[in-house]
Amino acid sequence: TSYVMLNSQFRPHPPCAPRTLPPQPGLLSLTQSILWNPGLTEWIILSEGKNLGPCSGPNRQRDLCTFCTISLDQEEVFRTKVSIIYPFYGEDFYFEIPRPFQCLSFYVFAKGVFQRDLPVGKVSIRKEELCKFSGKEHWFGLQPVDPNSEVQGKVHLEMRLNELIIENGSMCQQLLVRIIECQGLPLISGQNCDPYATVSLVGPTPVRKKTSDPQFEETFYFEVTRPNSYTKKSHFQVEEEDIEKLEIKVDLWNNGNLAQDVFLGETRVSVKILRNDHIHRAWYLLQPKGNGKSKTDDLGSLRLNVTYTEDNVLPSACYTPLRTLLLKSPDIKPISASAAHILGDICRERYEAVLPVVRLLLHHSRLVSFVSAIAALELENTQEANTIFRGNSLATRCIDDMMKIVGRSYLTVTLKPVLDEICESNKTCEIDPIKLKEGDNVEVNKENLQGYVQKVFSSITQSSSSCPPLMCDVFRSLRQLASKRFPDDPHVQYSAVSSFVFLRFFAVAVLSPHTFQLRPHHPDLEVSRTLTLISKTIQTLGSWGSLSKNKLVCIHVFKLTVPMSSLYLFYYREVQKRAQGRKRIGKNFKKRWLRVTNRELSYHKHRGKEALCIMPVKNIRAVEKLDLSAFNRKNMFQVLHSEKPLYVQAGNCVEASEWVEVLSQVSRCNPDRLGTFHPSAYLAGAWLCCRSLSDSQPGCKPCTPTLLANLQLDIDCDRETERIFSLFTSSYSKLQKMEDACASIAVYQGPPREQDDYSLFTIQDSKETFHTVRQITHILKELQSEHDTRSGTAQYGSQENPIVGKTS
């Protein structure tokens, strides 16, 4: 896995949202099979360019409007805004790289007005060279963007030397070259290419249609020695003694049909590689034509700062101790003594340190309890209600990352339609007299801005039904904690939530829609200015301190923190319900109308009639499907509560699943939820599933974890735990300082010694913190030992470690 950050040296605003790309297919199986799965981490800081464009000639462009793109090989993944006159980009990009790549490339383009954007030059850094530049700022000279140098992918070749006896009985050697397959070829105009291969002295292979991973299985034969009986030297281009100078050249092309064929890459293999072995089979990285070397004018420079690390994911069992310790964090008292909090404490300056912890806890449904605990700790040190959750603390960083992960679809549903309208209609909204252009009407602009703000704000305040349940759970917890901390301030429960919803979520997404995938690219300068004005207005509207009468904000915040005093109907269907407490089978199911709201579950004899039974939602302890063996009926589920289980048969399998999901969601935060259940019924004095005789016997099967509605995450916990291991390892000196601080406090019973920087750590309970630090230290040593044991690299020439360049 790779992470890339593109960032300015001057950073006036918080880093932009992480962009998570789909994980690499087969990652887990690869980890299990080779036991050593390499992953990469890069942090790139791109600040500025200088002297862009050719340095001589009549077409010298000194004042270019330029932008920069970031590419993995030839696949563009991000682009900066357009910079006028002086190329200073100053933007943050943080994203995950899910696939192998050869080069990390930065392309500078001149913005075209009436024509396409023109490439100025590029900087390409090979993956294996990233370590060389790690942690230091460099000016990189731009290289020309040459079609023959834009290559990616690899080819699988086999070479074999056979001896043949020809008709007259003499011997000659025949070279067999087999092109097996290619992988990772580029897209052409956004589509899979139509590749074919050529081998020197032989015609092209058949075209493979629409694939970046073509299977060729083509074999070519060459006679590389001259039979003794031959006398016509002209029949052969190479003398026998020059065989070792021979090379096999394989070129990959895209079939252009009516257009010109596009060069995809080449590789050259010396025949003398068969000197000691008559069979050679290996993967080769495709190279530029002629090694891509050419003399060019000075095209300018680009300043980059690259930080690069490499993570190697071990088999899952190796991470069990560290993962278990991290998942116990929400239960540790005080929370500052937990492993997750300690990581945040020793990595305060590292923005990326929080993300793997959030993902891991999120995957195991432990995030809400952890965030509640660290938010409570922060509130203990908050003296003024109007400064609540305004800093860059562990709690705010966790909630920020949580919102970016689980709230992406929420942003799309809420903001994308209105942002598309704003970007495409392109109405002028400038109201600053200094920035007005000639002919602008400030009153018309003000009207345009007010209309846009109203649309954005209405979209936000009407979106509570789309808000992911996990965000609702966190916001409700923040409301309760804030009200408890400042009981005399009735407004603090709203400002605690609005500081995240408006200031850190919606306003940031409006300001930079491209970083949240709400727009494909940066908006132009005029639209960007409009979005800035809208974002500032949304921040003002969402700030309770500056607008204490804002009822719309209160209503929205209140809806986001369900349950509410208002009644919301979620599901109402006719079902078959088994009478509770009966022991007879088959004759005690009756039709009833089952109804669930955010406050209660009830059933009725007829729709709209008075309820026969009402069960508070807060009393539901579990909702699970029922085995067919219970009553020999399909589509049954059970609602476990403080009384006897409620057994219900839904109309079909879809309705049964919907009932279980809805009831699980409305009861997911109940404090008395069960950990186990019986998948069958208690009949004739015994549980049919486990044959236990006691009707109060705890369940024999673990309850199904409550899924987060509207949230689809594919989180590789091994990968995240390895990232956490790397973070702990890189901050090991601070971990030791924390251990020394705990020992000092425990021995001297005094405050930490400031001269040793002990005051930088949060140590509420020195003994408990010391115990956790020692556990972390022990686990780190064990994991490091596993890494050392498995530190061998893949064989050179294998699919995981292909050969680079020409073989000698």
C-alpha cells in the first residue's frame, strides 16, 4: 500500500481529505502465500516551479498559466489548481496507492484557452529511487514529455536454446523466444489498449483486444549458428563467434486501427544469458524507446519534498497481540493509558498517524466508544464553552477522519447536485469592492451569492435522513458530553456538533470539492472564489457563537443526534407473529401488523388500530435470524428484549433482512445489548440448538455485529496494524521517554520534569500508562523479530521483482 501527500511548504489550512482507492484484489491471499507483502508510503511536498518552458527561441513563454498533475506511471491521480504567472501550487493530497507502479511522475501543463492543455515537462522518480530523496527538499529539472518514453507495465518472457540436426546431419542452434503475457499496460484515452508484440526480425503477434494484461503465448524461433555445410555467408547476418553480442528485442504496441499505432514499451535481453542455462524465464519491466535518453533545452524545475517508507505486511496471526491491545483501548481507564491514545500522544505532529487507528477501530465497531472517551478527556481540559472542539486534538482528528471515511456518500447525496450547478452555471458572486472587475454589478453578485448560499444551506439542513448512523452516534455522544461538562449553557450541545458538521465537514467540502470526489478537477479561479465565499458563509451560519438564534442549525444538529422527541416511522408491515409463552407448535402463529419507530416496536391486530403490545426500542438487546429448525418456517427472526423473545415470520427473505437491519440500527447503541444468542427456540424444556435445559442459559452463538447503514468499507486490518507498528517504531524514542516519565512520576510522586519534555505527554495514571507502554514495547520487539526473519526479497526476475533494464 502506498500513501502520497502533495503539499505546500506554507500550509494555512488543515490537510485535505484522504482519498481511498479500492484495495488491490487478492491482497490477503498474497500475504498468506508469500508471507511478505511489501507496501509503500510516500509523502510528497510540492511547492513551486521556476523557469518553466523552453529557455530559448521565439516561443519562450515566461508567464505561463500552469498546473501540475500527479501520475502513477501514466495514470493521472490528482492535479493542482491553475497557477498564474508564478507557479506556486500549495495544495495537499493524501491518498492510498492500491497497485504496483514503476514511476511516480509529476507533469507540468500550460493551461490552454482555445486549445488543449500543452505539456511543459515532467519529473519521473522510479519507485526504487524514492528512498534516495526521502526527507529532503530537492529541485528536479523537468524532462520532455516524449511519447516514446511514456511506458509502464511488464512482460513475461521465456528464452530457450535448442540444438537441431538439419537434413544433411549437421548441427545448429535454435533460439526459442516465447512471449507469455504482459501486465499493467497503460490505458489509451481512458480505455484498455489493444496490444500486440513484435520481436526483432519477426513480424507482429496478433492483436489482443481491450486488455491491459494480455495473454500472448506466442513463440518465435531463430537460428543463431551457421551449419558447417553452409558456404553462403550471406544467408546469415551474424558470425558464430558473435553470438554473445546478440539481443532479443521485444516491443509492445497498441493497435491504432485507423490511427497511428502507439508505442507501449520495449525490453532487450542478451542471448548470452543462456551461456550457463539453456532455459531462461523471467519478468521484465518495459523500458522507454532507446532508454528514453535525449538532449533537450532547459524546461525549468520543480521543487519536491518526498518522504518515503516501506511497509511489509506479515501473516495475520503475527498482528494478533498488537491488534488486541489496540482494540482494548476504549475499555482502558483512564483512556490516556490506552495503546491508541499513546500512539496519538507520541505522534502529535504526524497527521497520518490517526488514520490507521480510526480504520481499525471502525472495522471492529469500537470507534464510537473510543471517540467518546477521548472527547470526554478533552472536555475536562476545556474551560470555555465557546472554544469547544476548536483545536487540533486527538479527538478532533479522529472525528475528522471518521467523517471523511464514512461521510463520503453523504456528501455526494447532499452537496454534489448543487455544487455541479454552481460550477457549471458560473455566475459571478464577487462582493469585495477591491476584487470587482470592470462592468461587475455588486448588487447582482450579492444576489447570486445569496441564492447559492441558500441552496447549499438548505441541502445541508434537509439532509439528516441521509446522515450515516455512525456519525449520528458520535454526534449524540458529543451532545451528551458537552451538556454534562457545561450544564448551565443550553447552546453548547449544538455548538459541540456544529463545530464538526459545518466547520470541519460541509464547509471544507464546499471549499475543495475535488478533494472529496464531488468534482473531477479543480474549479477555475472565478468558481473557486465563489466556493470560498459560500464556504465562509456556511462556517458563519454553523458557528453557534456568532449566531445564537440560528434555528435552522439547531434543527439540523438535533436531527443528526437521534433519538429525538419527534416520532419517526421506519417500517410497518404485515407479519406472522408467534404468541409469546406458548409451547404448542404450528397453531399459534397469527397475522399482525408490526410497526417500528425510533422509539418503540409495536404490533397491531389491524393496520392503524390500537397497539396490542408496545416494546420500547431501548429495551431491545439483540435482533437475529432464526434457524429453520425452530418452527419449520422460513424467513423468521427474533427480537430479544427484557421479557421472552418475540418470534416473527416476515413475508419474504427480503423483508426478513430489512426487519433485522432496521431493528438492529435503531437499537445499536442500547447499553445492554447481548453478545450471544440462541439461533433456535426453547421448546419442550430445552433449547433446540444447544440442548441446554435452562431457559436462562446464555446464548450459544455470537451475535451478529451491527453493520453501519449506508457504509461500505473494505479495510485490511493487517495492513492498518502494520502501519501502526511502523508508526510506533519510528517514534520509539518518544515511547521510551514516556516510559521514563511514568517511572519518574511513580517513584517521586511529583510532577513530570519539564526539562526532559515529560510535560508533552498525557499521563493521568502513571502505573497504568507504564504497564501499557511496556506491553507495546514487548510487542514491537516480537514483530520486529518476525520482520527480520522474513526479510528476504522475492527472486530477481519474478513477477513481484521484475528485471529492470537490459540484461548483461
